[in-house]
Amino acid sequence: MREDEEVRDEMEEEKSFAELLRESEVKPVRFSPGQKVKARIVNISSEWVFIDLGAKSEGYLEAKEFLNDEGELSVREGEVIEAYYLSAEEGQMRFTTRISGGDAARYHLEEAWQNKIPVEGLVEKEIKGGFEIRIAGGLRGFCPFSQMGLQRENPKEVTGRHLNFLITQYGEKGRNIVLSNRAVMEEERRRQKEEQRSRILEGARVTGTISSIRDFGAFVTIGGIEGLIPISEIGWERTEEIGSVLQVGQEVEVVAMKLDWENDRFSFSLKRALPDPWEGVEKAFPVGSQHSGTVVRLTNFGAFVSLAPGVDGLLHISKLGSGGKKIRHPQDVVARGAVLAVKIEAIDRENKRISLSPAGGEGDEEQGAEDFSNYSKGRAPMGTLADLLQAKLEEKRKK
């Protein structure tokens, strides 16, 4: 028994020696000023945040860089952050998430310019051609209008705000500094875009925010990308006025349709993230059943009748004339907005087509069958929901 313990002790000593040897062979990590790293927070004190740089190396940042507007620490131990290497001071590697006023010496600004490290600045006022920005150590810089934000910003909305900038020009020992907020935002958008590229695939459901509305659709922002929701993909019902359905700033769930990452062209669908009203349509509207519907569109070949939101059927013109009488156009006998009693004649679930006839009436069955055949093959346009217009059938007849 004693011999087994001695063997085990010898093996543990050998293992410990091997680990120490490997650790001694690890080369110290070296960084260049401005080098960006991802590191895990290992300890937080009242003044400093310490990060693990690998190979038994640590770095530190000022804790006040992570204070939010309420003065509370916004990070915790174990969290991974991005930081920029500044310098080694007394053998300790110092990092920063940005160069901010009051916590970095003047020479750090030149380092930030050379190594493209963001600096924090206060937008003090609008001046000719741009804005005056107060940055580290009380120095002042100039940000042209074209370099403030990704789009032209309202001067009143940015004045008084603390923003991040890249130094694009540094001269005369800090007396001539030109800044760009746009460059920081473009880099952030590029980073977000790369993250989204690995996360978003065609057909995936994602959540975004409506950023603008146009006549042809709505633009939605998802992370670092912006894409279009075409008006035809807003909803299962026909959308005439997008503003009545969506608002700028509204959060929506959409389905990715087409993703062209090289050309920054993205399209999404809102309706595909909603329940399909045609699911179970045969059960809701079985052939031979009668229903009440609203006329939502008139064409030269018939009237489209809404049976439910997103579900329309075609009432052929041959079935609109009373007593088999032929009519020239559906508007001669029916108006948009009229409520009709209709009968389900046939359903084409795959192509989302329903053929209708007046409830209790007789029409030209042969013509109706031929029309539905063409209708199912896509030879006639499918009607969708539009704004319902109040109309009186009796006034039409009197005319």
C-alpha cells in the first residue's frame, strides 16, 4: 500500500514539473499601439478593470470607462470586451475602449490618430462648415458636417452630446485636429454586418426596427444592415397606405427573403412572419358552402370578393347578369364595397384561388369553369384587399 502511494506521489511531481516547464516556455504577449483585442474581464476593482490576454498575461483599463449615465458599472467579471492597446507602463499593459477627455495625456491623441483609436468628444457648437468638438485635455477639434453621422444630422440634435470620433488629421501638436464621427459609425456598422452575416440566412426569422417608409415599401434596420420590405410583403391583405400599418421606430418580426451581402441589398417579408390565412382554407370555406363577402376589386372579367382578411375569391362576370343576361362590365351591376352572398365553387389551395358564384343563383357554368381554369394557371390577375369604399347598388341601377 505504501509503495502505491510513493508511485502516485512521484507521478504527481512529474506532472507538476511538466506543467511548470510548459508554462516557462510560453512567450510573453506583445502588442502594437492601437492594436484591437478581445479579452475576458478577470477582476474589477474600484478604479481598474483587469483583462486576461492569454499566456499568463493581463492588462488593465480604467473602470470609469464602463460607467453608464447613472454612474453604474456596465460590465462584470467573465464578460468579453474589445479594447485598444495604449502602452506598457511599469511592466503593466494599459488598454482603453476609447480616448476620452480627462483620462489620457496629450500624446495619447497622437497615438489615437496614428493607430485609428476612437476618441470621445463633446459637440460644443455649430460653426462654419461643421462642429466644434472638445476632446481630451481641453483640446478642440473640427468635425465637418459631412462627417457627423451616417446621414446629415440636425445641428440642434447633436449639439451638447458626447460622441466617439476618429482623428483624420492631427497637426501643430494638437492645435489642428479634424475629426470624423461617420468613420466610427461606419466601422461599427461593418462589424455588425459581419456578425449578422453569420447569423441571418435566407428564410430566417429576425427582429428589426422600421427606419423609414416609402410609397413602394418600408425599410427595416436589423443590426448593421438595412433592408426593404416591399409593399407586396407588408401583409396578406392588399396594402394601400403603408403608414396605416407600420410606423417609424416600430419593432417588427420579418423573414429574410433575399440577402446580397456584396452589394448591400436585402429584402424581407413581414407577411411571411404572420399566420398564412390560406392555411386550412378548405376547412373554413368548403366547396358548396355559402358566405357573405365584400367586393374589393372590379375588373373586366369579374369581381373579387373578400371572404376573410387575405382570402379573396373571383365572381366571374358571366355569373353577375340576372337571368343569364350578359353585361359589359361588373360595375354595371355591382360596386366596390357591396356586400354579397356567395357560394364556394372551387378552391385551388396551391395557387391561392377561389371561384365563386352568387348564392342560390345560376350562372354560365361552362364559362365559369373555363375562367377558373385560366384563373388557376395565373392568366388573370388575382385581386387583393384594398380600402373598402361605400357604394350603393341601387344608385347604380337608377343610372
